[in-house]
Amino acid sequence: ANPRAGTALMDALKKPLRIPPDFSTYAEEKELFPLLERLLHEVLVSRPADPLQVMASYLAREKDDVPRVIVYGPPASGQHTVSKLASRKLKAVHVRPSRVVNEDKTAQGKEARSLQQANKDLPPSLWADLLHCRLQQKDCVNKGWVLEGFPRTREQALALQAKGVIAKHFVHLEAPDSVLVERYAGKRVDPLTGDVYHLVFDAPRSQEVAARLREEPGGVASNLHGKLELYHRHSAGVLSCYCKASKTFNADQPTTDIIAQVHQFLCTLPRSAAPHTPRVVLLGPPGSGKSLQAANLARSYRLVDVDCRELIRQTLVSGSKLALQMRPFHQGNMLIPDDMVMQVLLGRLSQLDCASRGWVLHGFPLTRDQAELLTKAGHRPNRVFFLDVPEDSLKERLTLWRTDPLTGMRYHLLLKPPPSQEVMDRLLTHPRDTEEKISEQVEFYGSCVEDIAEYYSWGQHINGDQDPQTVFECIESMLVTPLPKQPPLSLISENEQN
């Protein structure tokens, strides 16, 4: 036996296991886990006799992740306007229950119309059948749908859900009754199409349409008060059926503001049970609190705290070949070349704990080139947070640090004062904590941050000049919630495009 071969094998076993990052990155880029989750949801809700056929049909769709939205609120809260504009923004089908009843040619449609002509309420099961049939048509399946003003009772909501009509987003509009009464006075209906307009807030563009508008029979007294009473009686029951998908919006504000807020909500993705490995990058000027927030994330979510500066220090004292190459740059107070820094960083990010638990990286990247190198190496972050702090606050934080030459302990004159006057008397200012050095570091960060922010255009900016716990809660909320599919569009920009 060759003793050298055995020694080489033992040395290889001592090396840390390297996990290629390509697997999880590919799965996230292609959204494989959310796709499987939606596919399983489709099968369990529809419960077909042949699940494989349903899966094949689902995967053959042009677009499987389409919007499914319900807009709900009291009369005159703007349900029609919000539904119409939301469907236009999302390029989805605007579904109105009254139109579904009028256009349905089946026996159920005839039954519904006869009940309405006799001034009788439609049973929840009949409503559910009619709407389910409409929402299963090709346009709604391929484009998604926005359902206006339905359900109106808890029984109707449960009947819809029993048929498999599940909304991803439930928009709840709310306004004081006094505002609703004032709005309702200007409500007009087009008897030809059934479309609803308002003389002030949503007037028709066509003079022909404006000429045939009619007020609802009976006016405000006979219509609004009864509808408001029904709404207040049933709203709590309806909202209880959509508590995980709903958000309430103040309808007593300009239409452009409501639409912008609603659209931002519709662009957010619900929390998913799909596997997710956080790969977090914290960026910010020196003193912005990156190390503190990284430690908080590591403690709360079992992420690996990867401090690039600490990794470089460990490498420099390791005596490795890479350390020998890096020392001349370090001793000459020069920036260590990016390729050497990447070797150090990749050696840590490729280890098993980072690949399985996720990581939070700070101290890197410092430039756009470094950010691009990180992506090319397969370690593209899925969350990037910029901690924004004014320069005056940074100087206040950093220039007050002092070092005890006897123990090496560091104290802050305001946030972490020394325990005694004896310790206070011997404290010294570290050269890196001088105002001149701090200004140089802040200036360097400011010269690079715009390019990095352009590269990470989806990164989230957080006000770091506040209580550390508040900053952590902001980061935490953005970490556990999926990123929006696209930035919210304002109504003004949409009108300009049209």
C-alpha cells in the first residue's frame, strides 16, 4: 500500500465540504418550488378523477400564476372604479356578478334571472355555480380575474370557496357612512350596459353615454340606507373568510392614491411554504449598524453571519499561500485585489452550513464590480438591504468610540460608557475613529453606492438612523415576505401611456 495515498485521502477528508450554489439558485430563478405549490393547490382544490391530466393541462397554460382578486366594500365606496382600473393594470378580466347573470345562457342563468324578476334573492349555491362557470372560461384562466362586489354574505363566500374559487388578494374598501351618502347622490347607471358612473368622480367620456345615464329608482333614501345596513350586518362574516388575503384601504381619498395603494398590494406575493434559503447582503456606510443587524438576523433565523472583513483577518494569520499573497497589500494599507477577496469569500459561502441554512453577508460587495463577481460565482443574493444613515449621525456614532489600551475593550462615550473613571482616564482614540478617517470611508461608500444600487435595483432601502430594534423589524418584514413582482404604477403614468 502506498502511504502517501492514504495521507492524501486523510487530508482531503479534513477539507470542508463545498456545496455548489447552482441548485438552489436555479430553483429560485425558475420558481420551481412555488410552481409545485400552485400545482398541488390546483389538484387539491379541484379534486379531479385524473390528477395527471389536470397537472398536464395546468403546466400547458400560457401563464399559470395569474391574478385572482376580489374587491369588496360598502355601496359608493368605489368598488366599480377600483375593479375596473385594477383589471386594466393587471390585464385581467373584470367580472361583475350582475353581468354574469344577464349573459349566462344556461338553465342556471335563466333560473337566476327569473328569481331576480320576482325580486327574490339568489341562493348562495346558485351564485357560486354561475361565478365558478364564468371564472373557468378561457379568458379568466389565462389572464386572471378581478371580481367586483361579491361575495356579500358569509354564506356566499363559503359557497364560492367550496367550488374552488380562491382569491389571492381581497381588497376591502372602507369609508364613513356620511361620505358614502354624499357620493351616492352623484351615482348614475347606464341602462344599456349596466355600467356605473359618478357625475363628479367618474364621469363618462362619451357625450352619448352621458346623455342616457339614469339615477337608480328610488334615489338615496330607498337604496343606500338599506344596502349600508346589509353591508354592516354581513361585513364581519365576509372578512373572516378572507382574513389571510385581505387588506383594508381608506376609500375617502383621491382615486389616484387609492389605485396606487391597491396596485402595490396586488403586486405583493403571499407568503409561501416553499423552501427558501435566505441569501442576504447588508450594505451601508461605516457605522450604519450592519454588524449589529447581521448578528440579529443570524440569531433569529439561524443564518450564518459572514463578515468579509473578519474572514480576511482570519486568512491573513492562517499562513496559507493566499495569506502570503494578501499580506503585502494589507501591510501597505492598499485594497486587496478582488480575486483574492473572492477566494476567501467563496470558501466560506460554499460550506455546508451556508448552503443549508442561508447567510447574511456584510463588508462585501463594496463596488459594482464585486457585486457582479459575486453573482458570476453563483452566490446571487435574494435580499439586499441598504441602511441609509446621514453623515452627521455616522460621525456622532463613530467619533465617540474609545479603546482601552490595557484590556483592548472598546467603549462608546454615549451608548456604552466605561464602567469607572479610572478606565475613562486611560481610554484612547483609535486612528480609524478620527473624523478625517470616517469622512474618507463615507466618501468612498457614497462614490460607489449608486452603481451598486443600480445593479441591485430590487434592493430595499431602510432608514438606519433610528432605534436598532426598529431597523431590525423593517429588515425582518422584508425578509419573510416575497418581493413584489413589479414596482407599483401610478394612475397618472397609466393615463399617460394610454
